[in-house]
Amino acid sequence: MSILLCTPISWPCLEEASGFSTSASPCRTEDAEIVGVRCLHGIFRRHTLKWVHNSEPNVNYELPVRRDEPVSDLNLGVPAFTLGKIYRRKTELHEPFGGSGQSGISPSAHFLVVFLFTGDSGEQYGYKDHFDEDGTFFFTGEGQRGDMVFKRGNLAIRDHSSQGKALHLFRTVGKGKGQKYLGEFVYQDHEWVDAIDADKRTRKAIVFRLVPVARLERDELGETSEKPIGLTLEEARRRAVAAAKTDASKDGKQGHRMLYERSRAVRDYVLQRAAGVCELCEQPAPFLRKGGGPYLEPHHTTRVSDGGPDHPQFVAALCPTCHREVHYGEYAQARNTGLIEKLQKIEQGGNR
């Protein structure tokens, strides 16, 4: 029997104890009793770690497990949405992927995503979201009364890069008519503005500048510079982590340039960490760049698009073939999940 697991955890102990083979699968957790795993032939009961076969519901197989293996409900699948498509918020967004069905900023506790919802109804609370001519989206933070503060949803937007979470933006079409998908974005910076709250009083509101990830993806893949000169690997890593955690509230005219520099810091470290070897297939880069360095591409493991600053734990340096495979291959989700696990070990252990 083959058991297909969808989990951020490696389970070699199950293979050793039971003889079952385990592998990643692009499935998602639906059952409240699942330990974070949905399997092809059955389920593991939460915390008991008993195997229940679909065709034999009354038969339990007790599987001994090393207790040093962490148990997590986090699903490492990367949700993908179609630009311009209208989704039902409850059944097509929150039920499959988590998050609050009420808030305009809805982080998921089960997937590495933050859902953002915009619409005309927010204007009564001082929310006037809009795009500028360059495609940057100005999104007002949450909080109906008094000055806005960085907690809950506002904090989730500001820190999404350091948390490895993707921002997915939707516009409300109309009451009961669904949510139109506007794309994946990354936090550039924010500003404080005077706005009217629900009590018609002036207060300080947060306005986030969000940049389409697709724009940054083009910048990163087209970049031809070599690794930072004079930086050790550890220095480059500190620079990359700092870039992912930046609390940007600078002049908007310099914001995009700052975002590009933050993104480049992460990219430079990841390429330096890889040392010319693909971090998935572990083969040397297939060719050299014009500048002489090995050609590898940055891959953001928790995002649909590969652009913008991100914590280096969630960015890999891949050869073009592996990069295409983790996006479009038959076993893309499984390969990407395995890559996330590998990067976690690299970043925590400091070696390959």
C-alpha cells in the first residue's frame, strides 16, 4: 500500500515502523480530524496518529512515531487563482484555504496566504483604495474607529514577506456577486494619512502601497549582476533577512527603488548560498551568465509569481528546468513541498 501525504513534515519514521512508503501530494486538509494530512487511501486521526483506511473504517493501524517530529496543520500547497475570475468568498476562498470571512484583511492560519478585499463600501470608514498609473495599488489598513495601529491584519500585510506569505487581492463585485481576483502583490511601503473614521472623526490611517509581483518577477529574472562583492555568506544572509523584515514608510518616490533593492538583497544571498548548484536537482548551473557567473533563477516557494522581497528560507536558486518543473510539472506541488522542507533545513542548519 502507498500512502500519499500532504504535510510540511517528513515522516521517515512511518516508513521505518510500518513499511509504508510516503511521498508529498498536491492535496489539502479538509477534515477537522486530520493531523494536517489528507491521504489517498485514508487519514491519520489527529494526535492519536492512528491510520484509518477508507475502505475499512473500523480498522485502525497504530503507527509508532518519534515524538521529536513536530505536528503542524500548515499546508504548504501554493493556492493559485485566475486573474479576472470571480470567486465566491465563503466556498471558494475561506472554506478551502482558511481566513476570516468578515475582515477586509484575512490571513490564513493553514496556508501561507493573506487575502485582501477591496470595494466601495469601505469609503464610509475612510477607505479609498485605488491603482495609480504604474499599477501600484493603494490599500487602506483596517480599523473603523480611532487611529489605526499595526496589529492583526495591518501587521500581516507589513510582515508578509518575512513570514513567507503571499498577498492575494480581490475586489468585491457587489453584495452577493462574488470577489474578482486582481492578482498577487507585495508590500512596498506605507504612509500615514488623515482620514475620517466611522464616528466622523479625523484619525490617522495606514495606506499600504502594494506592487504587482509580476512586475518584480520580470526585474529579477532580467537581472544580470553577480553576487555582492566583499560579503561573506553570513553577511549576505543578514542583509537578506533584514530586507525581508523592512518596515518601510519612506517617501513614495523612492519606494519602488527601495523595494527593488530589498528584492535584490534576497536574490543575491540565495544565489551565493547555492554556489552555482541548483538547490533542487543538485546539479551545476547549465550555463554561465554574460558576466561569467552561473545561471540560476530565484524561485519563491510560497508564491505563484517569483518576484519581490521574501525571507530567504522561502526562496531557492534553481536551474531553468527545475524552475519550470516546480511551476508546471506533473508533480509540481510535491516537488515544491520537498523544496520548502529542504530550504528549512539549509537555513536552520547552515549547510546543505
